[in-house]
Amino acid sequence: MSKQKLIVFDTTLRDGEQSPGASMTKDEKIRIASVLEKMKVDVIEAGFAASSNGDFEAVTAIAETVKDSIICSLARANDRDITRAADALAGANAARIHTFIATSALHMEMKLRMSPDEVFEQAKRAVRFARNRVADVEFSPEDGYRCDPDFLCRVIEAVIAEGATTINIPDTVGYAVPELYGNFIKNLRERVPNSDKAIWSVHCHNDLGMAVANSLAGVQIGGARQVECTINGLGERAGNCSLEEVVMAVKTRKDYFDLALGIDISQIVPASKMVSQTTGFVVQPNKAVVGANAFAHASGIHQDGVLKARDTYEIMRAEDVGWSANKIVLGKLSGRNAFKQRLEELGISLESEADVNTAFAKFKELADRKSEIFDEDILALVNSDGMSSGQDMFSLISLSQHSETGEMPEATVVFQSQGVEKKGTSTGNGPVDASLKAIESHVNSGAEMMLYSVNAITSGSTESQGEVTVRLQHSGRVVNGVGADPDIVVASAKAYLSALSKLYGTADRVAAQG
């Protein structure tokens, strides 16, 4: 008898993007979606089409680009949202609408201001309406784990009868603990008469650090056969269930879970790096599977054991999940075709030949300054400089700065602001401070800097590109900007201008569920 399959539902582009400052451009989302497709993720939740025009365009573009994964859009339980989602998914080979409404007493009373009967009827209508547009409909009772089980059973039975093909039980606020959550799912499946007519799914948050454990309990104890997760566990507050951790747990402990997976695990690390460099959210070194130290052995006893037999201290192989020694892939003598091929191997798809030419020109410029070009350099080049520069309100033209011991550093920055060239000069506590103040002398954003972070893209050399993340906050809005350059001051200016471009973006988003 063949093994049951565990469906992997990735929501990096939707729930992951809800992490403050993690917003992505359409082009960035397409690139990540292409990597997820290469990883053979079963379902990609591309966004929340009704939340903004930008999200609608991104979902539309991903639906038209990705062919091998089911493309999903979130929608609140109303006709407008569902219609918007269906329209965005029109070009997909396989489309799913994921509709939701809050069902916990707290959410119904305080947020929705609706009675349980009103919520019940709206949930039914929403699924019925969605089913008229697509064959594949997922329903989520928001804050499901804190719902009254009797009411939840009533709602689930009704939406399955209306045609819901997947039932997702979210632990929206990360309140669950594994055994209780697993039994919660199990009891629901046993009590709902038509539970066998739908696939059951789990969606857990990491507020208590148990998102992966809860998800696995929902699978093993509860009988769920879909896990909703994100790359690097990205998501609002403490994040979501981590895709790489849940996949490798099922893969490594196949003796226990006995489930089939369609995931190409060799793409896990490349996907992790792309998401990290795109969002500016650095992966902690001790992060399971994808952290820099995940396969490092410092203890002499451990080192001795691994040298004698790897499985003494390693339960999985680093190379299986995509780790490999940094290798030089290209140099300044490399041609355009070799560069283009490497982009494809890295899962980077650029919209036009003009974008390829622009990227190649930037690569040649970098190769003149840096003799060894690694995969991470190429990812940073494409992500930070963006092949969507036409969308950027601000972009760097040139920077000069002077620092001398005992003297106040001074910087002059020339940049474009909505197509107009600006030049600013300022002093500061250091060259970076002076450069950012030079930009602000013209922009006057009034934004508060919440984070300034520097990370070496490749290790082992002072020649490495520096990657800078700048997080700005203004009027309750939080944005991240990422910049990369061998000169850390230039990288800082690029990151700051990138953040300003996002801050001044006009797209207003509607908050979704967790």
C-alpha cells in the first residue's frame, strides 16, 4: 500500500509577508514563487488579492508564471474578496481560493461584531460563492483552536457540504501545545460527519516556540494531511511553522510519520537564502536545517565522531538540503550566456532580456571590484539592486565620503528621487551616519530607524560583499530596505533608499488572518 502524502502549503508570500518590514515587490515575489515551484511545493499561497492592487498584480503574475504548483489566494468570507481572488487566479493551471472568517467567541464579539448564527451563514455563503468560481476551496475558521468545539463542528460540517475541499484549523495566536492541539484536530475529524470529504490542514504560529511541534502533532495525532508553513518560519510576531523544519522532521523520522513528501529538499537552503536576502531577515546561526551552524561541529569529541562516522552526530546530510562549500561560479571573464544560465540554476527568472542585460552589467561591474563571485553575491545583486528599479522612487547614483581620525566624517550622496537627480551633503558621527543624513537633507522623511544591521554575504574573506538591512517606521508603517555592495557605506545608502522607496509606496494593505 502506498504511503499517504503530506501536502506542503507554503504561505511565505502571504502570511510570511505580514511580518513587519517583510513586504516584497511583485518581481521579488515572482522570484521566490519560482524557487518554491522548483522545490516542488504543493500549494503556494501567493497573496491576499483583495488587500491591495499590488497584491492583486503579484498573485496574477505568479498564477501566470508558475505551472507546477497549485496557486492560492486568501480571501475574506465576502463576495468582493472572493471575486478579486478568482480574477487574480484566472491564469493559473491549478487555482485555489482560501476563504476565512473568525469563529472564536472573542473574535466574533470583539472584532466582527457578529452573532454565531451570522458567522455560520456567512461562512456557508462564502464557500458556496467561491465554489462557483473554482473547484478547489479551502476554508479556515480564524482563531480556530480557541473556538467552542460544538460551534466549530457545526460550521465545518456546513462548509464541507457547500463544497470546501480543504479544512484548515489555525492556531492563529500560537496558544496551542502539541498533544492538546493534535487531539483537538482528531476530535473534530471524529465528530464532523462528512470530515472524510475534505483534506484537513494545520496552520500554527510560533508565539510559544511550538509551531513545528504543534503542526506535527496535528498531522500524527490529528490526522491532518496538509501543513501550512513558511520559509525560515517567517511571519508576524514570532513567525509561522518553519517549512524546512517540518519537512526534514517528516523526512528524517519517516519511521514514525510514514508519510510521503513531494518536496525536493536540495532546494531548501537556496530558498532560505533567497527569502532572507529579499526580506532582510537574517537567519540566526543556530536555526535548524538552514542556520550557518546547523551542521557545524566545534566540540573535539563531536569532530572526532563525525570524522569516523557521520551519523554519530548528524541525523541528516548537509548536502541533501542544499548546503555546499562556497564555490566560485563566475568571474569577470564570464560571458552573458553563462551568467544567464546561472541565474536560471538559482531559480531567478527575469521578466525581459533588458532586465538580464541590466543584471549582467551590474555583475560585470561587481566582478571588476571583487575577483571571486559566489552564488550569494548574485542573489544579493539581483535582490538588492532589483531588476525592478523602475518601481523604485529612490535610487543611488553616486556617493563620496571622507573620514579622518579626529575629524567629523563628511559624505556627499547623489541620488534619484522620482526621476529627479538630488545631491545632499552632511556630516555625521561616522561615514554611514553622514551618508544617511545627506539623503535625509532632501527627503525629510521623518522616519524612525528601528534597525540597522550589517551581514557579510559570503564568509572567509574581507572581499565579501556587505549586506545592510535598514528598518524604518513612520506613522505605524514598518518597512525593510536591503542593500549590498563591497563598500559597506554604499550598501548602507542603497538599503536606506530602498526602505524609503517602500515607505513612500502608495499601496495600502488590508490586514489578513494569522
